[in-house]
Amino acid sequence: MTKAIWRDDDTTPTTEKMPAVPRTLSQRSLDFRESLMLALSSYVRESHLDVSLAAEIAGTSVWTLQRRLGTLGMSYSHLLQQVRFDAATEMLADPGHRVVDIARAVGYDDQAHFTRAFKRIAGISPTEYRKSRHNA
């Protein structure tokens, strides 16, 4: 947005940039979530990626991190599941990766736990997901 400024020595207006309107709270919250998910994706291989490490990565306190996620209607564990799911779907695109190896790579101790978590989000198993991607 611009506003006209009249100079004393001239009647011609000049324009001056006004400060950008701050983003809405919801947009900043979504940016925060996306930034945090991106940062956590680097650490996804750690099976015990706890909230205190995530808060440190985000440069905030545990309480503030949990509060900010709460405003988005999600918990830290939900966010972590989503980060792991996103990493797994990328790896499933490569048929050279076995499901058991993907499970370990995204921080699950065993394939069965990974399969249940994946199915809870996608509605299908990792193997079915891979087949559907291959047929698409």
C-alpha cells in the first residue's frame, strides 16, 4: 500500500512505501508449522525425537512450542507423525527401499508399528501406498 506525501516545495505527490501489513496470525502459525516440519525432517531418523529437542530446533521453549501447535489444533506427537509420514512417502516412491528399512529410517523401531502409524494417516498400508503410486 502506498500513501501520497506532499512536499512543501512542490504540489506533486511522491509515494512512499508503507510498512507491509503484518501477516495474519493464522498465516504466521502455518508458516511456523511448515518451518518446524522442514527442520524436523532433518532429524526424523532419530526414534526418540522428543519435544525438548524440537523446541530447541525451533528456538523456543517447550511450553511455547506446545502452545503454538495447540493454536493449530495439533500436538507435537501429531506433528512428528506427519513429518515421519512425509519422509516415508518420499522413500516409498523408490522401489529399492524395503518397507522395513523405511520404517527404521523414519524413526520407528519395528515395521509393524510403522505400518499401523502409516495406515492411520493414509488409510492404506505402506505396501498398498507404494503399489498405488506405481500404478498411477
